[in-house]
Amino acid sequence: MPIPSWQYHEPDHPGADFDAIAEDYDRNMRKVRDVQGEIEEILDFLDLEPDQTVLELGTGTGEFALAASSRCSRVYAVDLSQGMLRYAQKKAASRDIRNVDFLKGGFLTYEHHGDPVDAAVTQIALHHLPDFWKQVALIRIAGLLKEGGRFCLRDVVYSFDMAEHEDYFKKFFAQASIRGGDEFARIMSDHVKNEYSTMDWIMQGMIERAGFDIIDARHKHGFFGLYFCSKR
């Protein structure tokens, strides 16, 4: 289906050139995030059955998709970056994982062929869209899920007191430098300046308006949000 000329062009998001940095991204994220702990947190919530299917939008280096593949029949791992998909496919082949389909697409362009999925996940990716297009993306995700299907969203979502944002960011970037080094702090600073992260109360409203019930919402450092949801 042709993309309308007025639709947001996802490859224009202000993030990094992920085609070029897939392996470095994988390695660096492990330094500053508990990747395996985050995966288990989501898989525990999804509580997948062996015959179920999962869609991950913004699969990146594929670590969640590969882990989920042992819990279900098929995983659809979608990303805009061909470089990320190639790297994730190499990891799948090295682990002899054969039930993950790596597909090029975005929140606004992915077309699912087949039955609705049982679960959907997106992590640290939705902030590439401005809020209007986030809402469109969430509605599209709901449309890809079975009734009662589970959805997990993890993203950069601000839950701190906005009236104190200057002091908050000074402290946050200082801690980021301690935890991940000056380069990590610079990346976080660039994110705040250039990306489209939103506030918790807006994110909650968008999720609910898309047709989801929020079962649980968790916030970390006032900077990250995690939402466990089910489709009405």
C-alpha cells in the first residue's frame, strides 16, 4: 500500500544511524541496562503458551525476540534498520533459532500477514515518533492483537516533576556519566534535546485511548516507563 505524502516518515527520526552501529549498540546497552532482567520481566507478564505468537516492533539487535522464541510458536521481529535486522539474524543463526521472522518495517508501515498475534512488545523505540504519531502507532498495534491480547511498552517516558526539570536533568546526566561514562551521558543528553519522549500522564492517556487497559505501570529514575497492558 502506498504511503501517503502527509504521513510521518519514520526513517527521518533524529536517532542514530543504527545500520552502522548494531554490534556496538548491543554491547553498550549491556553496560548500562540489565537486558536479561528486562526480558524476563516482560516474558513473565506475557505468560506465553507454546502455540502463541508475538510481535516485536523495533526489535533492534533481536535479544528479546530470540528469548521469546523459546516460549512460543513464532515471533515477528520488525525493525526499520536493515543493519539491525542483519545483526539479529546472525545471532539467531548462531543459536540455531528458526521460528523468528525478521521483517523490515516501522510502527506506521508494518503490514501483518496472517492471524492477529497473541502478544506485542516494543522497547525503547516509540519515542522516535511525535505524540500524534505515537497515538496512531498504538492504535495500529491494538489492531494487530487478538481480543484480550497482551501488550508491553517500555520507553523513555518522563515521570519527574516538570517544574524542576533543569535540576532533574543536571543530576540525571551526572549519574549517567558515573554509570556509563561521558559518552553515555552525551547520548542521553542528545536524546533529551532531539527525540520525542513524552510525559507519563500523556502516555497513559494514549495507551488507554488506543483500546488498552493498563494492568501495571512502573517508572525508573523518572526517565523510563514500563506499561503492562491488555487489549479490551
